[in-house]
Amino acid sequence: MVVAGLLALPLLPACSLAYVGNIVPAASTVHAAEQEGASEWAPYEYWLAHEYLDAAAEEGNEGNYWDAVRYAERAHDLANQAVRLTTVRRREAQRE
């Protein structure tokens, strides 16, 4: 059991780096979605991205880096989707 713990020690920095490498772009994309008005035009995707980002931060603070990375990736994907939908829905509204 101790040997397994010692073998996992070199992985800790990689986990935290992966977390930081995913949470920063996710937060940036969620912020961009907010600036685009996604809360109005793509509310489901925007708010779900926001919730996943919060979950990623919480898991990261607890040291559950791999879970945090998965949540951050999902937040990033949803925020990108919210931005795309916002753009499409704005264009459609302008045509009407």
C-alpha cells in the first residue's frame, strides 16, 4: 500500500497542471459567453457551463484534479456551444 502511494507522488504535479490548464480556458470561455449575452440567448447551455465550472473549482479545491479536469472540459464545451447558439439566434432574430 505504501509503495502504491509513493508511485503516485510524481503524478500530483501533472494532475494539478492539467487542472489549471483546463480551468483557465473554461473560465475564460464562460466569461466570453456571458459577455455575448448567452444567459439570454442560450440560457440552458450558459447556466450549465457555469455550474460545471463551479463544480470544477470545487473539485480542484478538494484535490480531486481529474474530476475537476472533466468538469472544466465540459464547462468549456458548453460555453463554446452557448456562444455559437447566441450568435445564430441573434442573427435569426435580426432577420425577423
